[in-house]
Amino acid sequence: MKTILKAAVSAAILACASPAFANLVYVAGPQGTGTGLGNVSTVVTVQNNGPQNNIESGCVTHNAGGDPGSPAQTCDLGLAGGDNQAINNTYFLDDIEGLQNAGQLGFVVNISEGAPGNTATLTDLYLSLFNTLSNTRTFFSYIGPDLVLGDRGGIGQSGAHRFVLDDAQAAAAIEFCPVLSQCVVGGGIQFAANTTQSAPETVYVGAFERDGEVPEPGSIALLGAGVMAFGALRRRHTAKKS
């Protein structure tokens, strides 16, 4: 399924299609401290327990009538699951510090692989929203290429690996969750087989500014086409002058 979605994204970019299909966009953010368990809104804490062919995978899901602080540890979108550890929570959106609307939602993936410089290969990541008024759920997934993410100092030091919504998906999130107190965020993550070891990886949710930070893939393609067209016109003008 992910391969099909990637192909659709590539075709859309080549065709300069809009809106973009990239639901969660990887953005390198500033490194910070004080992000250990209990200090941030941790969604998933995951460490490879060995039941899924050495694939590190875990998820949390909020269901109708459930307690956000005690979510189901079941996966959607084909992730293997089974490796959740320690703190795993879903959250009402109005409990997320600084969040003014659902379009500002984003995940920070923190790699803890024993020492700075060690890596883990992320294959899947999704953010889920559950509307408690309609009892419906929607998903925002990272569908880009597998990412080799580096350890930046362990669980308490993170922020570099961020996944946020592009313009189109931010608008969709706001439409789905117009009232923050009626929506619950959860999610899931998965790493490639035999690429993780040592301490747990963590995912936490936060509010992130997006202006000027997250270009849509369709917009990037259009910008590239514009630059090429400008270059062609400039070469033509130079040829006429000579």
C-alpha cells in the first residue's frame, strides 16, 4: 500500500498536481533538551521486543468511550505493533500546550540508539485523530521514502526529527477537528528490521508553526518548473542580443 501511495505522490509531483498527497512532511527542527518521558506529550514509547521479525513497531488508539490516558495499543494502516513500552498515551487536543488549531499538530520522533551518531531506519509513521462527537477517525501518514534517523543524544534531547502537516492536510485536520476538546490524537510508528537496538524510541505530539516551513510537494514542483522556464527565457533573450 505504501508503495502505491509513493507512486501516486511521484506522479502528482511530475504533473504539478495540487493539493499535495504528502500527509506528514519531514522537517529538520532545532535540537532541544528536557524532552524526556513525562516532560512532553509522549504518544508512543517503543522498543524492539522481538515478536515481529526484529521490526520495532508500536501504536496507540483511542476508541469511543475510552480513556485517553489508557489507550488501546493496536495498530492501523498495516503496522505490525506489539512493541509498546512505558508511557503510551492519546491526548485531547486542548490538552496539548500551545495548540490553537488542529493544523498545527506535529510529531517529534526521537531516536535513542545508545550513542549519538547511531541510527534507526523509519519506514512508517501515522498520526490519528478521533472525533468524539461523530465517533469517526482520520489518519495522516508519512508516505515518503524510508528515513535513516540519527540519535541526537537520547530520549531527553530531541526535536531534530519533526513530522508536520502540509497546507492541504492542515486544512483537512482543522475541518475534521474544529473543536479541540472534542478530538483525541494518537498514532503509530515502525522501523525496518534489524535497524534498532539499545533504549526505546519515542514519539511525542506538539504544536508547531508552519508558515514558511512546510512547502507542499506540488508547490516545489511548480517552483522548479518556474525556475526552468525563467532560465529558458533568459537564454533566449541572451541569444537574440548576441
